[in-house]
Amino acid sequence: MTRAPKSRVGASTLVAMALAIMFLGATLPTPLYPLYRHRLGFSEVTLTLVYSVYVLGNLGALFFFARLSDQIGRKAAAWPAIGIGMASAAAFGLASGTAWLFAARALSGFSTGLASGTLTAWIAELQPEGRSGTGAVTATVANFSGLAIGPLIGSLPAQFELQPLRLPFVVYIVVLAAAGIALSFVPETVDKRVRRFAELSLRPRLGVPRERLAAFVSPAVTAFVTFALIGFYAALIPGVLAEALKDSRPLVSGAVLFLLFTVAAIAVVATRTMASRTAMLVSLALFPPAVALLIAAEHFHRFTVLLAASALAGAAASLGYRGSLAVVNRIAPAERRGEVVSTYLIVMFCGNSLPVIGIGLLSIRTGPAFAHQTFAGLIVLLAAIGLAVGWKYAPRNGS
């Protein structure tokens, strides 16, 4: 399709805003988890499971619908994703028991998973000739920007006691509706679309070629560590603030998350010329001091140290996500790129959920402080492994 560059830039901006809005829903409930716990009376383990079921929705979208928008078109896949996001917000707003929260988080994960692949591909296709790299930066900034804004929308009504478990989700439904309307003005970029259900192919494609396994280890470890730390913040930082720092205000936990993801978004732009291998290895070197500061903040009850940890974690997450994904795209053979990238994403989603579940289970036996220290030790160990393997096997710049 031929379009003027100006119209492409405007259309890409609309799609990027829609992508940010979809990711906004992933972190919007975070400052509200303590309120749900108080109202519904569930344990920390249940909280970690509620958070982690989000990943099941992501995996469902990835396994069965990763290639859907390639076949039926970007708009036809984006609108159902937005509709499912609305259903998730409605379930959160109407929640009268933990079953509602599990359903809401699963729907949120599915809608975000479906939308992220669809909208990211759409952004890339709308870039002017010769600016394909701009699409990756735009999508990553949109991702982190949405994650940053979500906690603020969730925490502000709670801070001022304005229907905290209802109003944020009403606002989010309205914003989602606006995003759906905006996308109707964006040109479709898939020319040949499947018209009949029988022609759809939903079979998952997973795997890494044997000769690329060594090179795959470091970006996979980086993705796991990156999203393990993001998962810790998104699920557990309100509890750390309330128990260790004696500050249970929703706006404070929202501000901590806002700082982390805002730094991540800024870092994407500031380091856009950094080679992907370098970005990945630098991120792995930053993770140990980031978690050390996080544990120090909890142990010494220092909010300023927590802010420093969050800013460093944001920079590490930004470099880790951008660098590792680019390295995976480079090492994947063209004919198997979908399989390799999907395998990478599964590792990433597992990092976002499994450590959080482990922390919840370990906290029952040992208490949160020791569980968090164990988590930090795991991050340090994995980062060291990823750095050592990546230094040797990650492809050099331009290779």
C-alpha cells in the first residue's frame, strides 16, 4: 500500500497510543490490590496467583492467536482485543470475590497479548520507507508509557476515596472505547486477508534451531530476569511499602511504578543508538545492583533507596527488553523467526509469573523479607549466567 509519509506518521501515532492504552490495563490494578485484600480477605499467596494468572491469558493469546492478525487483518484482530479489555475492566469493577479477580486478570492478559502482537506489527508496517527501526522504538516506548500511567489512574481515586474499586475501571473502559474508535481511522496494512474460518491457521510454532541454542540462552535469560523484576514490582511493591516502609497509600505505590516505567520509556529513546548486544549485556550488569538496592530499601526502611532501586531497575528493564528481543530477531533464521520469537516470549512470560508465585509460597514459611532476599539472589545468579554466556555467544554488532 502506498501512503504519504505524513499520513503514515499520524496513523502510527494513533496505533502507538492504542498500544499504550492496552498496556495501561496491565498495571492499573496494582495499587488497588491491598484494597481488594482488605475487602475480600485473601492471602498473599492468592494475591500472587491473581497477578500471575495474567500470564495464562498472555500465553493463550501467544499459543493460538499470535498469527491471527497476519491472516484476518490488523483491525479485525485489534477490535476484539479492545473488547476483551473492556470485559476485564468490567470484571474488576464488579468484583465481589476472588473468582472475579482471577477472571479479570486472565482476560486482561489475553487482551494485552492479542493486542501487543497486532499493534506492534501494525506500527512497524506504518513506518516510512527506510525507518523500520523507528517502529521498534515507538512500540517499546508505548509499552512502557502505558505501564507507567496505569498505576496513577488506579491510585488517584483510591488516594481521594472516590469509588477506588469502580471509578478507575469506568475511566479505562471509556479510554478503551476511544482507542477503538481511533483505530477505525488507521489504514489497514494487510492486503490479502482470510475470509473464511476454515482457512485460518492457529497452530502454535515453537522451537529454537540446535545450532542457535547457545546464542539464544543469554537473550532468554535476560527476558526472564527483566520480567521477573517487573513482576515483583507490579505484584508486590504495595506490600513492601505497607509492611517494610509503613506507607500503604495507593498513590505512593502508583508513583513508584510510574518512576520505574517512565525511566524505562526514557531509556529506550536515550539509548536507541546503542547496539542490541551491548544493551543486553549492560542490562545484565545493572540487575544485581538494582535488586541489592531493593533489598536494602526494605531492610533499612529507606524510601529514597527504593526510588533509586526503581530508577535503576527501569533502566535495566528497558535495555534488557529492547536488547534481548533485537538479539533474538538477529539470531533467528528468517524461515523460523516466528517460532524462535514465540519461544523467547514464553520464557519472558514465565519470568513474569513463576518467581512471583515462588515468592508467595516461600513467604508463608519464611516471611516476606527472606523470600525477597531469595528472589534477589536468583536474579543475581541468572544475570551472571546470562552475562557470561552472552559475552561468549551473543552475535557481535552487525553479525
